[in-house]
Amino acid sequence: MLKALIFDVDGTLADTEAAHWRAFNQAFDQEGMGWHWTLTQYTELLAISGGKERMLHHWRLVNPELTEVGAGAVQATIDRLHDVKNAFYDAAIQDGAVAFRPGVLTLMEEARAAGLKLGIATTTSPANVAALLRSALGSQWRMLFSAVADAGNVPIKKPHPQVYLRVLADMAMPARECLAFEDSFNGLRAACAAQLATVITPNAFTAHHDFSGALRVVPDLTGVKLDQLREWFAAAQH
């Protein structure tokens, strides 16, 4: 029986990637890095989970001789860039640049009214999660979720299942009673590795991904009701 819904954040709850992309480039400009990610580059970099990890990967591509010098100077620079980027992203959220994807809030409200638990499983930073959910759900957003796992309490990024295993443990629920929502190949791999049935809602950045193994792939959650999810979920159990 379906008893909980677990949501990824970036790209799943909201189309955040364009705002993240712009914020990265703003940070690079402000910090004088001399980098500028095109939309194509950023889309390719999304194959790597985690903003810090993407920046470090890019840095190593443009400077193959990159090494840690000066007691972690490279990592310190990455950390600073990430903080600056997050500040730009937070400002964009406050300016209304990002909204929840169609159908998300309606489904969440229906699920909570029916007594289902809600969880968040993301490898983005706590600051980014809070910025988005505070804007969409209000200052008490954390009270709506039985468990929230993010980069602050789960160090290993997707496609590793650690973030989903953490949410399941925090909710004290087995995977067979939960349904995950994702938008990317790495997210699907993470959820499936945790034995979670997964509904995929692709976006412009992930539409080309391979979603083999998903329970369903739908454009978004418009019109997706709890009864329909229960039917899909029950069919997958047999």
C-alpha cells in the first residue's frame, strides 16, 4: 500500500536549472574566474551531481594540471564560488524567477489530506532547498515533510542511493510503501537502487535521458491524482 511520496527538488519540484545556470555564471563573473558556461555546457555538466562537483570537474577540464596547493586552496575557491552562486540563486528565488512545476502543490495537498507522508530527497545544498521551499510553501515549510535529506546531511551524491536510504530511515518506512519523483537519469538510478518505484517528470535539461526502469514517465504532474498513483503503484507490486 502506498503510504509516502518522496520528491527530488531541482528539476522535479521546480524548473530550477536555468536559475542555477545563471547564478553560476554570475558567480564566475564576480569572482573573476574567466569562466562562462553555455547552456549546452551546463546541460552536459548536469550529468555530475552537485554544484561543487561540477565546478571542480570543469576546472580540471580547463586546467588539467590543477592540484591542491596552499593547504586546500582549490577547494577553498570552490567553496567560495558555491557560496556566491547560492547567494545569486537565493536572490533569483526571492525575485520570483522560479515556481513549482504544474500539479506538484495540488498532489502534495491531496496526499497530505489522505494521510500520506511527504519526504524530500535531494543532493542540493540546504540553503538552496530552503530558498525554494520557503518561497513556494511559506516559512513553516519544514513542518510539511516527515523527512528532508539534502547535501547537508547526505554527503554521497546521486546516483548513489544514500539520500533515499536516509529518507526511508528517517521516516521509518520500507521502500515498498513509498513512491519517488525524479526528473533525471541519476535521480532515477538512485531511487531504483533504493528499491523505490519512481515517477519521472522530465524537463528541458533532462528530456534526452534514459528513463528505463521508471514506473511512469509523464510530462508533469498536471492532472495526476492520488488514485492514479495508487493504481500505478499497485500494478508495479505484482
